[in-house]
Amino acid sequence: MRVGIGYDAHRLAEGRPLVLGGVTVAYEKGLAGHSDADVVAHALMDALLGGARLGDIGEMFPDTDPRWAGSDSILLLEAVATRVRDAGWLLEDADCVVVCEAPKLAPHRDAMRRRLAEAVGVEADRIGLRATTTEGMGFEGRGEGISAHAVVLLAPA
Ligand code: MG
């Protein structure tokens, strides 16, 4: 067995859609980044690559490469999952935490779990996801950005 951990954070900005876990959430701001800046998908990708010892998403999808500009991160996650499978690892379980003061994410949680599970090719019950606030503390609490953590457990195929 292998474990992997991933973390990502992006800044909230005007005029961007808010995409989290592959789901577009109605909100006055969205996350800024080279791709769609989906912090949940990015944290999960890094956890998968970490567990499989395949480097990180910065290496796989450099943000200097115009091919990845505006990318749908769910497609990037699919590519990561394929690479991890090709390296001989199966995703047994994953758990994700989104740190976000607003908007409320609970209504979108199951849709995000389904999207992420579909992208990595597992049943939705293998993907845990929840959101928490920081009671106003830090950059997430001030509404400057959103972060996400993910852990995975991989088993040899
Ligand atoms: Mg990122």
C-alpha cells in the first residue's frame, strides 16, 4: 500500500467561474489560475502522484505551457489517474477537505464526489469530501482564497 497527500490553494478573483471538484458553483468570485484553478481536483491529483511517486502536477502540467491554459481540471485529473493506473496502482480510497469561508458547499458535496470519482474511475463511495471554514482566520477566512487538502490510499494493481 502507498499513501499520498496533496494540498493546493488559489486566490479568489472577480470575473472567474468558481469550479470546485469539477462542479461550477454560483458565487460572486472564482479562483484565479492558469487552468480553471479547481483546488480540489488539484489537491487530489497531487495526492495521487505523490502516492505513486510520480512527481507532482507542476511537472506534469507546467503552468508555463499554453496547452493547459483554461484547462478543465477534471480532464487533467483523468490523465493523472490513467498515469497512476499505468504505473500499477489502484485508488482504494480518497478523502478531501475544502477550506472555504463562502459559499456554502454542502449542497454541492455529492455532485463533487461523483465528478471526482468518475474522473479517477472509482465508485463515488471511495471519495470522501467535506468543507470547513476557519472562523474568519487566515486567507480562506478573509475570503482571499480557497484551499483544499486530499489524502489517498493506493494498492498495487
Ligand atoms: Mg492549483
